[in-house]
Amino acid sequence: MLKSIYQNPWWTLAGFVSLILGFLSLVLSLIGMRFMFLSWIDVFGPLAGFIIKLFMIFFGIALIVMSRVNFEEE
């Protein structure tokens, strides 16, 4: 059987990192703080920053799901 390119533990790790950073960045922005290395996101404005952080969360969830599901069995 061929192993899918997404079924790699590194994709799962990247998904969790994106999910956690997006969630923590969103929570910190609600209380007026931010990660210094993600401060470039807020340059585009508060709404665009909020949307980018939500995208990071959903992208992390999608990476986790894609890396954990075996599509060949279905």
C-alpha cells in the first residue's frame, strides 16, 4: 500500500502548532496582549488579524484531520 504524503507525524505536529498558536494568539488579543513574532498579523487591522488567527486555527484542525485519517480504507 502506498502511504499518503499527509500521513506523516510532522504534519500532525505542524497542525497542533498552528492550532495552539492561533488559539493562544486569539485569546491574548482579546486581553490586549500579543506574541511578538506574530505581531505582523495585526498590521493589517483588527478585523484582518482576527480572520487570519481564525484561519490558523481551522488550518491546524484540517492538518490534524488530514494527517490522521486513512483515506484508502474508505
